[in-house]
Amino acid sequence: MLIAIADVCSRTLAGYNVCIFAYGQTGSGKTHTMSGTDTIHTEGRGINYRALDDLFSIRDVREDEVS
């Protein structure tokens, strides 16, 4: 699943509009999947926070490409 999120992040930076959407029955874990349980520690983060981490990491790597 995280590979798919990395693909979404790279497409975002390529200029595509993307959306990460969760649906399902009440109590099935959508909030847990999207947000996680512990946002301070990396292993407890959900998809939203991990995607943001990826985007900021890519930004830091590409920082000297933009002047």
C-alpha cells in the first residue's frame, strides 16, 4: 500500500491532481488507516501523514533544483 502512496506523491509533484479516499462500513478502521494512532512516531502514522512525510522529503532533496 505504501508503494501506491509513493506513486501518488510522485504524480502530485509531476502536476497531477490526486486524492486519497477511504470508504467503508462504520468501525472498519478508515480513520486509523488514514491518520494512524501515534503521529509523533513514524511507525504509528497513517497514510495521510506518511504521504506528507514523503512530499517533504522529496522537497528537501530537490531544494537546490529551484532557485
